[in-house]
Amino acid sequence: MRIRSVGRRLAVPLFAAALLAAGCGANDTGAPEGAVAELGTVNDLNPHDVNELRDGGNLRLVMSSYPEQWNPLQLDSDGGSASVVRPTLPRSFTTDAAGKISVDTNYFTSVELTNTDPQQVTYTINPKAVWSDGSPITWEDIASQANALSGRDKRFLVGNTMGFDRVDKVERGVDDRQAIVTFNKHFADWAGQFAGNSMLLPKEITSTPEAFNEGWRNGVTKTAGPFVVQSTDRAQSRVVLGRNPEWWGDTPKLDTITFSDCLPRRWCRRWPTTRSTQLGSVHATIWKRREKPPESLSAGRPATTGTT
């Protein structure tokens, strides 16, 4: 079993944005004269309103390697597999170009800090939200994942507890579509527990250590997103996502998303630390048009991650 750097692999973008925001409000002593410290509010790539995009087509993206573990929360997983399964699983928040977070209403009608002593967060699940087999997403999925990531049962080989080690209990709310999470210690980054590279998995995968560690070792089962895994090819290191026929939200513009293994091999040797989380938004045709990698890579600056 390979052990990777947990901090580098599962750093939550929401938390990073919060740190940046805090830093920008501090005294910038030592900065060059005339320098302005502020967060950007626009994408580096060319943004367009979704209504301006044509329907259909295939988006080709890169992944660092074929997933050895498809469960993004398990220790053997890496950022590459998280990028692949992200369009197929629920997350609580989205982040815009300015770093502002908002509830992803495809999955939750509200996510609120409803009490501070003890700290409680209430998740109200969209009543239309279902797993790809048609079964509803419920509070039990949240409770099961909170238990698996709590660290109390060491047989769950988790990559990061993500603050669930501070969760005292998860209870059913007004109905099966609401979960109330109660903490035994305050946790400032509660909004990142089902966001960033952390996603909500079905309870069947988080209910037991065996299911958690091995259930998605060779591929996913049921998911819940605008896309599902349509086909996999380990020999060609290729994964294709297609539209989810059970998806209740707006129909995706794309027909498919194809992930292929890494960049041209000579680049992989020159940039061994480049990961798919840095390159996830880059269309594969860019590589065909360039004889050298983009400046954003050679300068060590990760490319902006786009949406699908």
C-alpha cells in the first residue's frame, strides 16, 4: 500500500481561499512599494455564460494516472481519482472565481450553521436528489460518512478525517432529507467537509471498513451527479463519463468527458510533481498545438480549474 502526502492531496480549496482572504486583510509590511494585495475576481481562462455554449461534444481532460483506488476518501486514493469522480458525486458548496462559496442547490436546499454551543450544522437535502440507482440521498449517507471519517475505527483507512474527528453525532432532522451534525469541538472549516476534494459517498461504501477500503478499489458503483462513469479502459488509461439519465438538474451541455493518462511522457519526466488537480481544466487539444508546456506550468502556477 502506497502512502502519499495527505495534506498536499486533500487540501480543501475552501480552506485555502479562507487563508488567502485572511492574509490579504493583514498588514502587508515588506511588500514592494505600490504593490496591491487583493484576490482576483475573474478566471484566467476565457469564461462564457452557459447559455452561450453549444450542446453536445466531448471534453478531453488529463489525469496523472489511471485510478488505483476510486474512493477519493480512502488512503490509497490520490488527487487524480478525485478529479475523475468529482462530476459524479454530491458536494455541498461551489466556489466562484472570486473565492466566494455558495450552496450547491442541486444537492442541498440549504447548509447552515444553526447553533454555536454546541456547534451544529444542518444539511437539508434537495428532495429531487437521488443516487444513480434511483434511491434517495438521505441523512443516513451523511451519518455513515461522518462515522467512517471520524478516526474512531482505525480499520477505516482514511486519507484525512476532515474535521469529522470532532463530530459527536449525526441525527435525522425533520425527515430523512435532513441531517443535523453536532460537534464536540468547534470546527471552523465545517463548510469544507463535503466540498473541494471531499464528496458525499453512498452509505453502502462508508458503512463498513471492508466496503470503504475495497468497495471502489476497481471502480465505482452508484453515484449521484450530472455524469456517470460510462466506460473504463485500464490498458489505455482512459475513463469516459457520460450523462446521468437519473440527473434531476439542468441537462449538462457536454455529452461526455474523457480522461486520459497524463501529458506526453517527456513532460511527465520533466514535471514529475504535476498533478491532475493542476491541469484539470486544460483541454487536451492545447497539447497538440504547443511544442512546450503552457507558461502556467513552466512557471509553477497551477492552471485555473473550470467547471463541466
